[in-house]
Amino acid sequence: MELLIGSMIFFPMVSSVVGYLIGKSRKNMRDYFADAVTGIEFLIALYLLVGVLNGGGGIFVAFPGICGMGLHFTLDGFRALYACIAAFMWFMTTLFSEEYFAHYRNRNRYYMFLLFTLGATEGVFLSADFYTVFIFFEIMSFTSYVWVAHDEKKDSLRAANTYLGVAVIGGLVMLMGIFLLQNTVGTLMFDELIGLSGKDAYISDPAALQILWAAGICLLFGFGAKAGAFPLHIWLPKAHPVAPAPASALLSGILTKAGMFGILVLTSYLFFGDRYWGSLILVLGVCTMVTGAVLALFSVDLKRTLACSSVSQIGFILVGVGMLGLLGTENASAVRGSILHMVNHSLLKLVLFMAAGVVFMNVHKLNLNEIRGFGRKKPLLHFIFLMGVLGISGVPLFNGYVSKTLIHESIVEYMEFMRTGAASGIFDGRTMQGIEWAFLVSGGLTAAYMLKLYIALFWEKNEDAKVQETFDALKGNYMNRASASALTISAVLLPVMGLFPNLILGAVADLGQGFMHVTQEAHPVNWFGIESLEGAGISLVIGAAIYLLVVRMWMIKKENGSTLYVNRWNKYLDLENLIYRPILLKALPFVLGVVCRVLDSLVDGIVVFLRKTVYRDSKLPHELEEGNRFTHMAGCFVNGVERILNATIWRKHQRTVDYEHKYALMHEEWSEEQTIIGRSLSFGLLLFCVGLIITVVYLLV
């Protein structure tokens, strides 16, 4: 088992280099090799999952490192589950990539980073401590950057820069949190961090608790940036429209869950049972859920809509995680709902983004007005996309309905506990009712924007009759058998999971309860009773009303006899262009540069003042006041040239500059400045930093 856990991480990484070398000469063989690697990875993950189901969990693997900071991995139900889901999604997208990238450049590079990112992602999900998470988190961020920048076009590179900027800043802040946590607690192992904060916390020192919270906020910032939580969600709507569709499926379906994995660790370990932490996550979840849904409703770009939808669905998960923290030991519904919505969203976005990829690889466009009617007379693609629409909209008999119902039930349970006095928090009853309605309305917005995509693609005709004829002529030639198999297998899972919620999704939820320390037995749920159907029914009715009153009447306009989808969102309300880039890239560097210059000059000024007054520093050397050999030769040469010019050309305006003396004075001035710098504190600190860097490099090597 220990060998298999290590192979889950390092086998794809090694294979990425082998595949790259194969692809240098035989591209088809490289594609088959990548299919084989991801297929083997999925089989290993499936074997580990079956082993955990049979009682084979609790395995710990350690790889020693420098200064005792080694890599630590462990296997339990939740980790085995997500390792398997990640491997399955990589296998499906790799099968689809062969056709999708048939006419792309740099395929060899794509496959290499595809496999390398797989190993890094598995490393995150199997990690047993924050140090290991950080190492593979950063590897995953840098390797997946290549996916976003793959086209190397202006928009792709800008989106990739945004993605990398958010990832790097998030990683640095996360590292700060790790330092604080290690310094305060003395360990980074997850199992040794349980209950540090909260009702029964064993840290009573207020100062230590403040540092612990500071560490938690820093870690939340880093994980939230990758998850796409508000207000760090800006990379998702930018990256997905330009990234290749298979990469978008993984970015949305799996890499965001790596961020959610970290947030779950913080909530279930470090801040287990802390109602203030739960309240913070709940507020963050509501903001993310509503913001993503509104942005998705306004979008007229297929993949951008799905990307904004991912932001919203991450918000749904965060709401469940927040309720997990508020409910304390009575959190079974919140835990099961959060786990299941993570799993459901991963599989849903796998289906929807691959279906969007089928549209793009045939039309090479994503605007709804240009791809409208593409899905007509394509029953297989129609079925695949419809399964995703019904699942993510929370329609009964589909997987999304089950997870959303559980999260909604956790909100209702907490409100009931508040009425009876069994629970208390920073929110009152009205606030919780507002949160419940935000949840239901966001579900309605989900149904509305997915209905918008579905009707535009599969029911409406293109405004250009010739374009529609071209679409209809494709019939069964719009994707090959490998792609069709990958999409169909992924799509069939969605209704099957929804039809057997207790048998399949119940078993999936059971796998994660140990990871989140749930000891309470999950109470049975009547999935098709009035109470369970009520929340889904309200959301679907709201969604239908929004589609009819907002989308059809306001977001569609008639122009020259044609109807067009219009993006009514104000382009100036872009957080990246409105706030982040002006502040982080322009204003903040300028202000900090001025502050640093002032501080640097202040320190040097203090040093000079002390040398002149208190310490009576020795005088600066003046032995070079007559210059040196170079200044003497240069000055003689220029003086000779000037004498010739005076004798021949400049007779009326005689020049008498002694260049030898001038160059000697310049040399003396430069020598004096260098001596002052050499004696300054800033120069000493600079040399210290260089020595520190050399020391770190020596230790690492």
C-alpha cells in the first residue's frame, strides 16, 4: 500500500518526462502513452479506494527531507475518494484531448504538464501536513499555468498572468500562515492540530489564539485563492474561456477542490467546532455563491458562463462548510452535503466543459450568438449536456439535487436549534433566513443561466441560415468514438447517482465523515418527500421566472430582424481592472517604493550623523585625489585633441579645460561615494542577504 501511495504521486511526474521524450519523434505513441498512464493511475486509485472500503485505511507514508521537513502522506476514506475522482477525471480528459488537440501546436508541452500536474494534485489530496500540501500546491499552480497560457495569444497570456499572480500571492500568504502555525504550535501535522481553537480549545492563552487565528486567515487566503472564493475568484472567469476545454474541466472540477481540501482541513482540524470560524466561512460562501451566479447569468460566452458557475458552486460548498462549523457535533447533514457537492461539482463540470469543448473544436467560437443552434440534430451531445444541466440545477433524480438538499437541510436545522436555544452564534434568526433565501435564489439563478445555455445550443436556430445548415450537416461527425465514450461515461454517472442516492451517494458521503470527525449517525432522509422537494421546487420556480422575465425580456434584444443575446454587465465592474491591477501593480508598488526609499535614506542619514558626531569616524581616504593611471592617460589624450582643434578650427574660441584634472576630480568623487556606501548599513544588509541566499542554496543542495 505504501508503494502504491507513492506511485500515485511520482509515477505521473516521471511519466511526464518520458512522454515528452516519446513525443519528440512519435506523437501518436505519446498520446497512447498518456492514455495508458492516466488509465493506470485510475486503476491504482480505484484499488486504494476499494482497500479503504474493506478497512485498509489509516496508512501513513513519510519521505525524509532537509532539516526534518520531510513529505508526509496518509490514506483515509476522503483522500482515497478524491484521489480516485482526480484520476478518473484525468483519464477522461486525456482520452478527449487526443481529438481536441489534433490541430493545436505545442501538444508535447501540454501532455507533459498534464501528467505532471496530475502527480502534484494527487500529492495535495494525499498530504498529511501543511508543509506537504504547500509543496505540491505550488507545483500544481506553476504547472497548470501552462494550460491557461497554451494558446500563447494576448488574451491567453493575460489570463495566465492573472492566474499565476493570484496563485503566487496566495502561496506566499499561505507560507506566512505556515510559519506562524509552526512557531505557535510546533507542528504542521493535521492529526496533531485538532481542537486548537473553538469551544473546547486546549490553547487558552489569548495571545497564542490571536496568532493562531492570524495563521488560519493566511492559510484561508491561500486555499481560497485556488478554490476561487470571493474576492479571489477573478482568475476563473478569465482563465476558462482561453484555456483548452480539457484543461478547463480539470481547473474547475479538480484544482478548485484542492483549495477546498485545505479549507476543509482548517475547519475540521484547526478550528473544529469554532462558531466564529464557521460564521466567517459562511459569509464567504454566501458572497461567493451569489456573485458567481449573477456573473454567470449575465455572460454570453459558453465557457465563461460555466466558469462563473464554478465560482457559484464553490460558494454552495463553502456554505455547507460554514454550517459544518456552526452546528458543532450535530453537523452530519452539513458534512455530507459539503462532501457530496464537491464530488458532484467535479463530475458535473467534467461533463459540461468537455461538451463545451466539442462545440469549440467544431466551431472555434464560444459566443452564444455564434454557436446558437449547434446542438440541434445531435442527440448524443444533447443527452450529455442535458445531464449536466439537470444535475447542476438541482433537479430531483439527479446528483446535484441530493447534495444541495443536504446543505439546505443543515441551514434549516441550525435555524431550528436557534429557535429552541440549543445553538447560538453571531447571526440572529432573520440573518439566517436571509442566508437561506440567498441559497434558494442562487439555486434559481443556476437553473436560469443553465436553461439559457441549453435552449440557445439545442432548441434555437442560428440567425444565419447557412451557418445552421453547416451545423446540421455535421450530424454524427462532430466527435470521434474515443471522445464520445469519455463524455457518455461521465454523463451517465450523473443520473445514476441521483436515482440511487442512499446506495451510491450515501456510501460516498460515509467515506468523508472520518476525515471531518463526524461521530453522529446520519439521520435518514426521504429524498422525495414534501420537505426535501420543497427547497428544490422553490429554486426551480425562481429559475424559471428569472429566465422568462430577465433573460428573455432584458438580456435578448432585436436588431435588424434578428434576436441577439446581450451582455448587460457593465464592463467597468471588473474587480481585476477596477481594483487589483491599479492597486497591486501600480499604486501599491509606487507607495511602497517611496516608503522604502525614505527608510533607506533615513537609515543612511542616521549612520552618517552618528559617524560625524558620536563615533567620530575616520576621514575618507584621499590618496586617489590626483586620479589614477587611467584618468591621467584619458586626460592627456583629450587635452592633446583639444590643442589640435584650438590650433586648426577653434581659433576664435580658445578652450582651456584641463581634462586630466577634471577626470581626477570625478574619480575622487566616485571613490568617496563608494566608500560611504561600503560603510552604510544598507550595504551591510545587502551583503547579509546575499550570504543568507548562498547558505540556503548550500543547505538545499
